[in-house]
Amino acid sequence: MKRGALFTLLLLLVCAGIELYLLTVLNEYSYKKQYVEQHSEDIQLLILGHSHVANGINPKLLDIGAFNMSNQGRTTYYDAVLAERYIPQLKNLQYVIWPLGYNFQYSSYRYPCIHRKDVDYASSYKCMYEKYMNIPYDISGIYWSELLHSKLNYGRRMFSSSKNFFASGICDTLGFEGLDIAKRNLTWQTEKLPFEVDYKNSNADLALAENLSCMKRIAKVCKDTHVTLIVVSTPCYKTYLELTTPKGLKEMQDCIDSMKSVNPMLEYYNYINDDRFVEEDFFNSCHLSIVGANKFTRIIATECLQR
């Protein structure tokens, strides 16, 4: 009995030590928060959003002081909080780029209504955003254990250190998270296909309302601070496009119209079916490879920023 209690105590102490150590080692969430706070006067273009732009826009190719603050698992709620927190602080900010993904207006942890064929990483993202970006999703003050909640590879940094954060290839100094086509799976064409929304689920309307409200918050803070908001829909491969529906595509424009009701000067560029992108430009059905990201970034520089 005593041995069991002693073993349990030792195990808890080891786990607590690991949790404390992880707090001290940089990850993509803590690094991006730290960069924006330490370079508030240098950033002229801020990229918010989810993995489509985290992997899809390379700030180093933009002839402006740009930083990519986007992360995977970023719902519109998190972007609204980050926009309201940081945009007013960035005194030289001219542009914000934000992505509108197909059916992403139904992505909600509070009102789930999406059929998922992959692992649900909601608890992992809640953990990382609260611990390293100070954004609670549910009840503030809850401690999120990475050992219990992380279903991704964030814990790999336990065997690393902040010194070789960039050597790990997670992101570069300006926040770009490039995807090397050499690491692309043979099944890439059928990976990360569109979410299927359960429109009959009572949560669908609630999730949509939640996301539209957050989109309007992003639009409003850009308007209030006289920052140009550029919304982009990133390129997708044909296997992804084949599973989109007229209803889903129309709702993307409805989201833009809703945001424009708050910020009429918003600019929208839809590249979802842009035929300039070929197989080598994609890492999976909806994420660009480094080759595609560089191409997309140059297009943005020419078509969205040089007007």
C-alpha cells in the first residue's frame, strides 16, 4: 500500500516536472505571441488565421514588414481575440490578411456540427491557446495539462530546447510553417478533404452565428484602426474542390457580405480554384507545399498589395 502511494507520488512529481519544463521551451504558439509583442513597431502586415495560411504565406517574400501569426487549429474565435488584442497595439500596421476556408464558418468547439474523419484535436488546441497565448475558450483559469490533452507532437520539444527551435523546422523567424513536398504522403490527394456539415444538427445555426459574430469583430477592429483587411481563400486541389457544394461556396460569399456590413472597405480574393496551381504546389488537398506557398505569396504581393 505504501509502495503504491509512493510510486503514485513520484509519478505525479515527474509529470509536474515535465509540465513545468515544457512551459520554458518555445513552441509555435509562444514564439508567435512573443514576436508580435516584441516587434510591435516593425509589423506592417499581420497574417492571422489557421493552417491554410500558416503553411501558405511566406512573409520573407513580401516587400513589407510582415509576420505570420497564424497557427493550426485556429478557430475564428481565437482570431477575433488576437485581432482585438494586438491590432490596436501595432502602430505601423497597414494590412491584416485573414483566411476564409470552405465550411470553416461552422468550425466551433462549443457547438460541434461537423462530421470528422480524422482525430478531434479540440482539447489539444484549447490547451495550447490557453497556456501559450493566454486565450481561454471555456472557463478561464482551468489548467490544461499537455500530458493529458496533447494529441499532436507538441510534446516533442521536451527532448529539444529553445536554442534549436528554428532548426526543428516548425516555423521560421517570421512565422512561416513550410511543408516540404519531399515529406508528402502517397495518399496526399485524399488527405484533409472538406468538412461535412450536419445542417440538421441544432448546433449548426449556433456555430454559424458564433463564427459570423467573430468575423465581424475582426472586421470592426480593422475598420476602427484604419487597417486594410484582406480576406483570402487559399488554393485547393481538384480532389478537394470536387467535394464542395454550391451551398457551401455561396455561404463563403455570405460570410464576406456579413463582414462587409461592418467594414465596407474589406477586400476579398478567392483563389480556391485558381488554375495556376498544379500538383507540386500542394502538400495535401487543401494545404500548399513550400513551392505552392512561395507562388501564392508572390501572387498576393502582386494582386493584393500592389494596387
